[in-house]
Amino acid sequence: MFARLFIVLFCFFGNMVLAQKSNLQVNEARLEKRILELAQYGMQENGETERVAFSDADLEARTWVMNTMVTLGLKTYIDFAGNIIGTRKGKKNDLKPLSFGSHIDRVPNGGNYDGCVGSMAALEVIQTLNEHNIQTKHPLEVIIFSNEEGGVMGSRAMSGHLGKKAFSVVNSTGYTMGEGIMRLGGDTTRIAAVKREKGAMAAFLELHIEQGGILEQKGLDIGVVEGIVGLKWWDVEFTGFANHAGTTPMNARQDALLAAAQFVIAVNEVANSFEGGQVATVGRIEAMPGAPNVIPGKVNASLEIRDLSSDIIEKVFQAIKTRASKITEATNVTITFLPLDTTAAPALTDPTIQEFITNAAKKLGLSTHKMPSGAGHDAQDIAGIAPTGMIFVPSKNGISHSPKEFTSPAAMANGANVLLHTLLVLDKKQ
């Protein structure tokens, strides 16, 4: 009799816990409040926020975040790369942590949502679990990565890819990356200790604004990121012959700028000739000597190609080189491609985590769309050491890296709820 009663009560309370977890929701108003509070750090008289990594505003915002994390019961510290890390105990602390987070530093004259939504949503997830007395099996780890906008510094260090050469790179505050690490409370002499081996995390999740207009245009709630595109950069040099603009006949010119103009058009045409989501861009161009009465003898330009496939990037590049050869024949201008070290390999997200994100969204009544990320994120580096997933929420009018950047409170809450429920599934399955 007693045994039967015990089983009935166990099932009853067990079902109550399951129901509680399935109905779990973050506090939308509180999430928005934190976003707006964070926006105050670096606020200018014109209403815009300047919070570039290593700045005074960045340091102040980081202190506020750390104080909030401590208030939420997280054991909080700064690693040697300046990453802020807060841990919450699990039922089995010998298990690898489930990690999640983003960044709070911004581009110059940026907006209030890029990186910040994922960071504040991570804090909201922790507070929601606290309020409902839910302890996960795995320990949880909130990571606020350092200097994402200035070279994904913190995540590169964590994945073991931050070399000493990067320490001399100067950001818009005037500090080098090395100086910035020390300023944030890190230690450049101990960067190697930040590296985590593959498998050190059970999984990693990053919630982020889309930074594009696809979700909004399609009227969809959640982007399930299939991967973060790789990119390659080249300097492209056009060498012709500078000569008098008035006395040199049109058919006798070696106009480097004319060749460069044809090249820009060719890059656009080549990128559009392939099926898929690859992009190619000429974002910088400089003609020399730069006088109105001199035919440009030299032009320096840039070329960037992005795609989820390294093979596609290479195919697009070879097709562009073929077109460049034809431009050389037509204009008698030499075109030289100089590959740069600023490259990133494509990072595919974990298919199982994609499925968990999709299912979590559907259970919450939210629509989903599988898509690539055309922008780089901390998740790109972490994908090399842990199963990784990314969740996108809509950006108003597709605007990002701008003071006009905006994601609605409801959209932020949708993303935070998907993050929460995906974590709970991972905690059960991993």
C-alpha cells in the first residue's frame, strides 16, 4: 500500500516538475530593462552610446555585469584574456559545463543590441532558473567574451588561436590588444592558460540579433544558424601608367582606375553567377596619384569573399581571377592579388543542437528558419572546441552596427526562451 502511494506521489510531483519546465518563461520586461541599463554605459549627450573594448565605458559596463552575475549567485571571475565568466553549480559538477553567452563591447557609434541581447539573455536565463528553483544536472557557465568587435579576442584565446602578433593591434581607443587585455584584468603573459581543449564544454550556445533583414522580411521568429561563414581577404593592386589626362589619347591609356572599375563590376557578376549564399565585396579603393588631370597609374583595392564552404570561396576566387585576366588583356593593366592573414574558416554548428533549437522554438509556438550567419561571432571560434549552436532573433529593418539598431522586447524574450529551453534539453541529453 505504502509502495503504491509512493509511486503515485513520485509520478505526480515528477509530472509537476516537467510541466513547470515546459511552461517556463523568461521575464520580458526585466530583460529589456537590463538592455536599457547596459546602454547607459558610454551614453553620449546626443543619445548615442560609445563603448568600444578597453574604453572607460567598457570597464564600467563590465563591472556592472560582474556585480549582476554575483547577485545572481554566479561564481564570477575574469580569465587571463579578459573574458568574464560566471559559473552556476549543477547536480553533477564533475560533468562538463553547458556554456552560453556573447559580448557587450561595441563598434564605434554602434547600437544597443549587437552582442548585448545574448549577454543579457544569459543573465535572464540564470535568474529564471533561480526563481523556479531549477538546478541543472550540468554546471552552467555564462561567458561574456572580451573585445569581440576588435578581433573576437576572448574567444580566439579560448580556442587557442590568439597569437602574440595580435597583441600589437591597436583599436579605436588607442590601446593595443595587449594593453587592453591587461586593462581588462587579464594577463598577456598567461594567455596560453586560457586555451580550452576540445571537449572541455558539453556544448556552447550563443543568442544574437540577426544583423540582417531576412527574419523580419519573412515574418519569422527564430533563426536557426547552420554555420558561420568563412571569409578571405586580398589586397588587389592595379598597375598601369600615370600620364597626362589631356594629351594621352583614349586608345593609348593604361588607366588603372578603369581596370579597377571593370573589376568591381566583375566581382559582383561572378558572385551572382553561383547558386547559393556566397558574397564577394570590393569595399576599399584608392587611386593614385589622385589628381583630376592625371590618368591613374596605380590603384589599391580590397577583395573579400564569404561563404559557409571553403571550396565555394576558392571557386569564386578562381572565377574572379579569370575575369581579372581578361580585364588585363583589355586594358593593359596588371592585376595582382595579395592574400592577407585576415581569414576565418567556416564554422558549422552542431546538427543535433540545431534540431534542439528548432524543437524548442516549435514547442513555444515560434516559427523558425535555417540560415547561415554572414557575420563573424564568438561562436565561430568556440565551434572548434565544443558542439555549438546559434539562435538569431530579428533585427528591425536589418540594421546593425548603428545607433538605429533595434530588436523588440518580444523578439528578445522569444530568443531567450528558446535559449533557456534548448539548455534544458541539452542538460538532459548530453
